[in-house]
Amino acid sequence: MSLRLVIFDVDGTLVDSQGHILASMAGAFEAHNLPTPGRTDILSIVGLSLPQAFARLVPDHVHLRGSLTEAYKDSFATLRQSGEAHSPLYPGAEAALAILSAEPDTLLGIATGKSRRGLDHLIELHGWDRMFQTIQVADHHPSKPHPSMVLTCLDDTGVAAERAVMVGDTSYDMEMAASAKVRGLGVGWGYHPAGTLRAARAVEVLDDFDALPTALDRMWEAA
């Protein structure tokens, strides 16, 4: 049996965390008496590790990247503990994961710009304890689009690059996939426009999770 690997991004792909992210960013900037960037600007950097995200959002305040990062983490944790922010699954995500995880020759992975602490909360919240065979987070890797996360997923599972697919909503995910020589499957419900994903070498951009199994079948047949 030839194993295959489906690697998922999290924010904007599996969960709609924009409310939590936007509120946490507002908290971080307010703590530094800086104006909060607009929604479009903030969502454009989702997927990057936090220091790189802040370097893009406030290039004139690079010296504050470290303290902004810590303020964001504190704000994110406070909102989560208070129950004021939620990260619900996108429609169809739960069913798609259940279908894929039931396939004996399919392994699942995560490659996310979230911290391990933030991801662990989602794993507990959504019951993903045994869902993913390899999990890569921002704590242990260079920021996307560096291929480190995907390459580590391949090493962990022993799956060849041509039998792996990266599913994500941002150009960073698609560029990371291309750099690791795996195919990138974009999703159109996240934080980057579909045209941006295609420009970043997405093989296909899905309109909803119902289309995922068929799209993957086409990729496996072409492998």
C-alpha cells in the first residue's frame, strides 16, 4: 500500500479564527499605543510567524517585533480564557477530516503558523487528539513560506513528496508547498483571494470542503 499525506493549514483553512486574530492584534497594538492596522492588512499576514507578521504590518517599528509578539500572545490567551473569541470549524471541515482519517492509506498532518499552545487548544476543542500523524507549528520552524514544516511532515511519515498535498488558504501555504516540491491545493473561503493562490502555484482552488475528496482523488491519480 502506497501511503499518501494531506497536510492542512489551520487558520483560514480548517477554522475561521479571524475574529480572535483581529481582536488579539487590536490588543497588541493598543498596548503599544499604536494604531491598529485594518482588517485586510491583518488578514493578509495570517499564516506568517508573528515576528514576520509584525515586520510587515509595522515596518517602521521593527524594534518592537518582540514585544508586539508577546502582547499578541497575551491578548490571544486572555480572549480565549474569557470565552469572548471563538474559532469555529468551517462548514464541512469536520466531515472531510473524518472521511480522510478513515482511509487506511491516507495520513493527515498540520503545518501552521500558530504556536503549539494555541494549536493544543484547538485540538482539545475540536477533538483532534488522534487525527493527525504529524504536527508542525511556528515554535519549531522558520516562518512560512520556508519549506521546513512540509519537509518535516514528509520525514515524520515517510511519504514521498509526490504523494503529498498541502491544503491552505494563503499564498504562503502554496509557496511553501512548491518549495518542498509537493502540490498545493488552495481553499477559497480563507484569507487570501483565489487569484493570489493561483499566482502562488496552487494546482486548484476549492469552493467548499465537499469538493476536497474528489480533488484529492484527481491528484492521487496523477501522481
